[in-house]
Amino acid sequence: MIAVRPRVFSIDAGVSFVDALATGLFDLSDGDPLALAGMTVLLPTRRAARALTDAFLRVRDGQALLLPRLLALADLEGDQDLLAGSDIPPALDPLQRRLILARLVMSRGGAFAVAPDQALRLADALADLIDEVETSQADFARLS
């Protein structure tokens, strides 16, 4: 039987997130500096990337090492090298997405006819549902 590494991790309350992340990533690399350098870490902001860089220094007591590729999510849109090799489509502008979904809600008509303000609220709820399904890797095809 092949051992499978867990894909979900948790960090106890009160523990520094970036320190725990740096320690966990170093542990995943089994101390191999090239394995660590081959990783890509997506972080919410550039500030978080700098904090993780500092955490690696703290965790390794200032010892030099090759860091993983640290990418801020806000910068991904401009990173054509990362996006070119993936099947991830470019992000849709949030307002454009909201208006498209509202137009779809309004197109139902008949007994489902709604006013534009209601369509916008329903579009927001639909967007949240779509995001939740995508995040949990569920499948709309399985819905009855």
C-alpha cells in the first residue's frame, strides 16, 4: 500500500501561523534544500510572503537556505509564467461576475421573476454557492 501524505493541516490557536507554516514546509522537504526550493506557496499578500521569509530565518536560526517560490495571490494575475502552464482561466472582474449572474437570475422570468435589486442579492448568494462548491471540490452534476 502506498502511503499518502495528508492534504489538510491545522495549526493550534496561539501558535504563530507563519512559524508553523515554515516549520511544516521544512519538515515536508525532509531537510532537502532542493525539495524546499521546488515548492510554491500561495499567500494572500506580499506582506505575508515577507513574514514567511522572516519565519524561515527564525525557524532555521538564521541559517541560509533556498526558499520556496512565494507568490502573493494579488500578483498571480500578472504572473503569466505560472498561469500559462495551467488550466486556470483568468479571474473575472467581481462586478462583471455579479452582473452576469444577476442577468441570468432575471432571465428566469415567469414565476421566478425578480426585481433588479433582488436579482443582485440572489446573484451574490449564487456566487457564494459557486465558490463554496469549487472550494470543497464538490460537483454540481451530483445535485438532484
